[in-house]
Amino acid sequence: MRLSDRGKRFLLILLTIAFITLLSPDPMIQTTSLVLSLTFLIDALLLRSKMKMLKEIKASPETLDLRATVGGKVTRKITVNKPVRNVISPERWLELKVVKAEKKSSEILLEAAPKLSGVYRINTIKEKLLSPLGVFEEYVDIKLNLTLNLYPKAFPAIIGIIAFLQGAGVMGGGVFPGKKRGQGLEYAETREYIPGDPLRFIDWKATARFSKLMVKEFLEEEYGIPYVIFNSKAPGPILADELSYLFLSTILGLALEGLPVTLIFKRESESIVMKSLAPGEAVKRALTYVLETYPSLEWEVYELVEPKSRGKLLKFFRQLERGASTRQRLSVKEAFHAGREGPMIYVGLPTYEASTLVRISDKARTRGTRLYVITPKKPWRDLKDLEEAYVLYMSHEKTLNALLKSGAIVKSL
């Protein structure tokens, strides 16, 4: 049992009055001192009785093993066999709310939402008790063994790729026809005029409606191999995880469509280029690259599958590590200009390649295709300094606006 902030002030007043009583034995002051002392003692005894009532407090269940991915919120309800009202969490990533309080039991809602992947554990939660006057406070431990395995955001995409490679989803190589914006016959959409667009595609009705030049876009068959550029550079681990998720999701989506892919992994001043990979090979290379960022992730995947599949999965990972593919080292400029055969998809923070991406987008538009930019919505989440976060926010917004004006298609996810 300890003094609360109010209790410390109360004690200071009590000691002051007691000291004055010693200096001048006034009956009124003595009575006041006695009353305050009794109040102090009774308040302590009442809190002691509350503590006795919670002596055998237990949570049900006492053990929780939770799993989730970054970005989600895990919620669970537990029951306590005593009435509680002010439950305190020992960690910031865990919030506790008393949703139902009765005379003999209480129901507590647990909400866990850490920002970084990892294993989080607690052994107890606490009930904060206050005396009736708030002079004393005490904490009662409630035993609760909670383990939260929080997997990276890229985890579902990794599972999807493993299912794709181990199932019937592995398709052969070759060039598969797709659709691109161009001068075909199939209408796509109406958009704002960009200098250089053919005047014969002007949509006069839309121009009159919006009071600005609008043009029609059409779809035509495309036979080029898509180039996917992955720039994993990030200001912190949260964004690095989001970029890995976006990259793997993009590669998996192309593979499910049966499209061969050229991969370009951006690393500082050079890029690793893997040309014209079949769908199965492309997802293998992408997965291998991402697993370098999460060295323990393959064992976490291993633990989740049924025992019969574990041997196959372990063998799969070992083959993945030994797998070889043709690699070419090109400069950044050469890597970006390599995508003339088909559309280019950039996954990363465009702020780091702003001027280069704008030039790529301009050239792609003149070839009848587009630059697709896939980027996180909030790239400043890792930054703790408000000024740095604001600078990155402004730079990110300006870069996206410049890319949109150049004709690029931007998807913030």
C-alpha cells in the first residue's frame, strides 16, 4: 500500500497541522488534527479490506497464445473471477478495457497492436485499487501468460507464394498477351489531356462538362514482358516490411496471370537484373530476396504447417537457397532504360528516384505504355522526429503529383 499523489498532499497538510498543534495547543486545532488522523487511518483500513477481497483473483484463461500480422489488431476477451474496474496494462502495445463488471466477476477486452514484428510476452496484468478518498493506492497482480507472435506484413504474401510454388500454380514461360493503354479499339477511360496526346482522341463532351481538355484512352494488345523494379530502401523497419509486402504481392499477381517477368533489384548505385523469368522462377527469386531481410521467417512458416508437410517445406527452402539464376549488373540508368519491351512497375519510395522516374514515365508514355508506381500511403511512419516526417511527407506528395502529371499510374496502398 502506498500514498497516491492526493495522499501525499493530505499527509503534508496533516503533518503541518500536527506541528502547529505542538507550537500552540489550541483545542480547535487539536480536534482538527485528530479527525484528519482518524480519516487517514480509516481510509487505509478500507483499502486493506478491498485487497483482501481480491486475494484469490484469477483470469480465465490464464494462458493465451496469439498470432497476427503487422497492421492488424488482435482482440480477445478474458474473464476475471472478481469485480475489477481499473485494469492496467504493463506494456504500451496492449490495451485493456473492462467491458462488463458484476458483483462476482468481470469481463476484460484485450487489444494488442504492436507496430513491429516480433514475439511479445507478458506474465501479469494489474488491477489498480484506490482507497475511498483516493489517499492510498495499491496494485494487485492478475496472472496472465500472454504470448503474441506478430509476423511481418509480408507474411501472407510469402505464404501465398509458397502455395503457388507447391501447388498447380506454377506456369510455364513465354510471353502472354495483356492489355496496355494505346491506340486500340477497346475504350478504357477518359482522362485529362497531357501535352503530346493525339488531338483526334479529345473527348469533346467531357471537355465541355469539366471545362478543360479531356481525352479518351483505349486498350490494345500488349506483348512486352513487364519489368518490375524493387527499391527496398526505407527509413525504418515498418516501411521496409510494407515494401516487401507490396513487392511480393505484385510478383504473385503477375505470376497468377501467367506473365513472365524481368526483375530489377535496386541496390545503391547498381541494380541486379534477372531477365525474362518464367512465373515460377520469378516468384522464387523474389521470395529469396525478401527472405534475406527476414532470416528467421522461414522457421516461423515451418512451425505453422502440419507435420506431414514440414519435410517438404524444409526441402523447398534449401532448394530455394541453392537455386541459381542469371544475374546482370547494370547501372541505375541502364536498369531503368532496360524496360522498353513492356510496362514498368516500380515498387518503392519514389522520393528516392524522383527525377529518374519522371523521365521514365515521359518516355513510357511516348511508347504507348505507362509507368506504374506502387508505394505505401504513409512512408513517414518510422520517423520519430516530427520535422523529418513533415519533410518526407511534402517530398512524397510533390513526387507523386509530378509522376501523375507525367502520365504515370500511382497506387498508394
